[in-house]
Amino acid sequence: MTFDTLTMIAVAGELQELAGARVQRVIQPSREEIVLSLYHCGEEHSLLLSAHPHYARVHLTRQRCRRPEQPPPFCMLLRKYLTGAQIGAFSQPHLERILILRFEEHEGMPAVKLIAEIMGRRSNIVLVDGKGIILGAIKTATLEQNPRRAVMPGLPYAEVPPQRKLDPTAVERDSLSKAMLPLLVQGMIPEEALLKAVCGISPLAAREAVYRSSWNDEAPMGSIERLSSVLRELFSGSGAEGAFLIPELNIYAPYPLTHIQHSPMQRFSQMNELLDRFYAKLARAEEKEKLQGQLRSRVNRRKSRLEQKLEGLEKELRQAGEADRYRIYGETLLTYGAMVDRGAAEATLPHLYQPEERITIPLDPSLNAAGNARKYFRRYRKVSNSRKHLKGQISMIHDELAYCRELLYAIEQGNLSSLAEIREELVESGYMKPHPKESLRRKKKQRREKPRPLSFKASSGNTILVGLNNRQNDYLTFKIAAGRDTWLHVQGLPGSHVIIKGASETAAESDLEEAALLAAYYSRGRDLPAVAVDYTEVRHLRRAPGGKPGFVLYNRYQTITVNPRGEKLKQLLQQHIPEN
């Protein structure tokens, strides 16, 4: 993954068609991204400029952008100067990863330039007036923070210092050999030497150029001559060959990557299209990972507290086990009260139930034998009652710990849509607090959207539905399924509810096996060679006490054992029915 000079050349070349476009809206969907909504020749286009430290880039996008309720100050500044303005030209300084958008005067506003500097962690988006004075930037830096190049409103815009290297668009053999040969003699590989010697080339482009030159370590001069020709060809025709992506390696380029021969390569007609799809996928993956981390943290925090509470309750329950001893003390004191001296601190008496033994009973010297007996009986009743309460509390905690384990499994296996549903479930369960501004929007979304379980087509033609989280499981089992439909779930492990729909009577053996395979696959037992799956009719299910979504009780069931690592499951997964 590298947005290098050649990529910028390709993007800038494709954007030339939008010269003359007018800015309709300016959106800042995140702290480091700006989206310009452009109108050109009767069509709308969205241009994304990102100064993200890892995903800095510029390209047209078709992705829907989130509009913050309160636009940041830089967004408001851009709206002031750019809304309604026309783009006079797109330009790129020679061999730099910089795109300059020149806006013409309009409605009393002066001509300005928006400069996108795509330079990794130092990426920035800067608004500059006609005199070269900075009006604002998405990232500011004082002289103390960056003595070489301050970026603050009111200061003159300082151009990025050029690299003192060879120009690949006009490099000749002699100049290239003079720059590279000393580095090769020092032991550098050709790719590293090329990076040191030539301006505007990335490691990926260096590997491709060396490969195309058919580099021969035994004849470096001939290799360098071919390499200089390859460089001029790469930089003169960037973007002309299309755009190429290798998904397996997460790399792209505006030229065929011939040095990578064992990974499938996708070709796009335009670099903007490739970048939009590539970074949209990365953004979804990053959003998913971030949401998974948040949900996992909340559930683990709750799980840890429950485990600590359980440890304390079990300790109390062990102590409550002394209730029978208090009862025996009381009964013994009533039976042998005449043998107890008044004012004694303890008494050693025959054991009521083991006459051959004697027991020593601690006493309150201020009470007689009957008074001490009553005291032990009161303690016995109190401890007995607390033991019942403790057992109930422990049972509830065990149920909630099982719920947490179900949640953690669903979080690890969920897609972005499923994770959003899990987040709503955690808010409803009190594990997370809703953002005040999101409450109304969440309620409207809940009314509009229903859970969407996975759907598969069985070999018999019937439909098999699979829930991906507790909310989907609950909706699937108690809303979608009919009483005679067959319900499946792995035995004793977190996993999905699976429903066989469409069967006119008892589910066929083939349907049961396929549904059981899906239940095993979408469970914690996915990697086991044999998984037991319970199945029963939906009418035999009932909700578990406590109201936790997705938790059911059943006692009439049968069990089937399947291997989720077999070839049959792979064929079944291909029968997934996409959502409408």
C-alpha cells in the first residue's frame, strides 16, 4: 500500500476532466479528511482529500460521507471560501505527492488555493490566499513544533523542499551510473541504490523498475542503461495502462506489477476508482476492528467484575456451610443443658448424632444454656436464608457469564452490520451508555431496520437461516420461525441459532445435517473435528428467565454430531443467499 508520486500523477491526470467544476458543499467527515462535493457538466462528484497519517490520499469517491453535527473550524473556513467557487485548475508540482486545487474569485471572495500534501505522517491540507499566505490548515504546526516549516494562519506558505536527487523523467545512463555505482560497491541491492539516487520513486516502483530492467549483477553498466530507459517509460506513461491492484498483498500501482507473479491482480480503468474501493475496504476493516475493540473491552470489563463478584459469593457460600454446625450446637445445648455451668466460656458435651464423640461449643458467658441455644438457632436461620440467597445470586451470575461468553464470540465473528446490532444490545443491557446525541437517531434506526440473519439454500431447496448475534438469534427464533420449524444449536458452546424453514413436515436428514454443519461452523466449535448439535421444534423452546436476548430453554431434543471441517460445509457456504 503506497500512495506514491506515480499514483498522484495518475490521479491528477484523471482529475483534469473536472477543471471548471463548482463546489456545492464542503464536508469534514473526520478530523483528517475533507470531501468537496463538485458539480460539473450536469453531474455531481465527490473529491476526498485525506491527511490521515497512514491512509493519506486524494481521489474521487462514491462512498457516503458522515456529516458531523458540529462542523470543525477548518471545515467552516473552507465553506466560507470554497462554496460556490469554481476550480480553475488541478496541478501537481514536479515529482511531488502534492495536488494543488486553484479556485477562482466568486461573489466577492478572493482566489485561493487548496493544497493537499500527501506525505505519510506529515500529510496536510492547507488553504492559501493569492499572496501565498496561509488562511488555515487541517493540521497546524508552530515554529517550536516544526522549526523547518511552520504551518499557521497568517504565515507565508513554505513549499515542500525539493529532494536533491536525479529526475527520473530525464535521467540518462551516465548520471544514473554515477549515482548508483558507489552505492552498489558499498553492498546495497539495486532497489535501495535506486531509491537513494532517484527522486519521486517509491520502494514498490523501485522493485518494479529493477525487475523490468532484467538486472544483472555481473554487468551493472548494461543494467543501469536499461534501468534509465525503464524509469523514463514509467514516469512518462503513468496512468495510461490503467490501475492495478493485488488484493492479497494490499498493494496497487498505475502500471502492471510484473515483478509479482504468484498473486492474482485486478485491473481498473481508472486510478480514482481503484483508490475509492481499496480505501473504502480498509476503512470498513478499521472501523470493524475499532468497534470490536470497544465492544470487547466493555464485555470483558463486565465479565471481570462478575468473576470477582462470583468469587466473593462462593466464599460466602462456603462460610454459610457452617449452618448445620450452628443447628447441632443449639440442639446439643437444649439436650444437655443441665451439664453446662452458668458463666462458662465453652462446654464439652456428647455429640447428638455421634455418641462416641464429644464436641466443644463456644458459649456466651452472660447467657445460660437455653439462651446460648436460642442464639445458635437464630444464627442457623440467618445463615440458612443467606445460603438460599447466595445460591440464587451465584446462579444468576453464571447465567450472565454465559451471556458474556456468547457476546464475546459474536463480537469476534461479527461483520460491521452485526457489530452495530451488538452495540445496540449492549446499550439496552446497560453494558454501554448511549451518546446523548445518538439516542433519537438510534430509536429511529431501530424502528426502520430489522435484524438480518444469514440465509442459505439447502440441497433440498429449503431455506436455512443463521443468526450472527444474540439479537438476530432472538429475532430469528421468536419472530421469524414457526412452531413446527426445526431449531438447532451446538451443545454447550457459544454459537448461532439455526432455523430450517420451508419443510412441510419433519425436517429431512439431509437438511438436518446441513443445518447442523452451519450451526457448528458458526459456533466456538468451528475448528473441532466433531461437534454435537441439539435440534428440536421451535414450539418446544421457551425464553430463559432474565430476558437476555438469544437465551432459550428446552428439554425435548435430539442430537446430531457433525464435522465442520469437511468438504460438504465448503459447498454449503457457497449457497449463501445475498441480502436484497
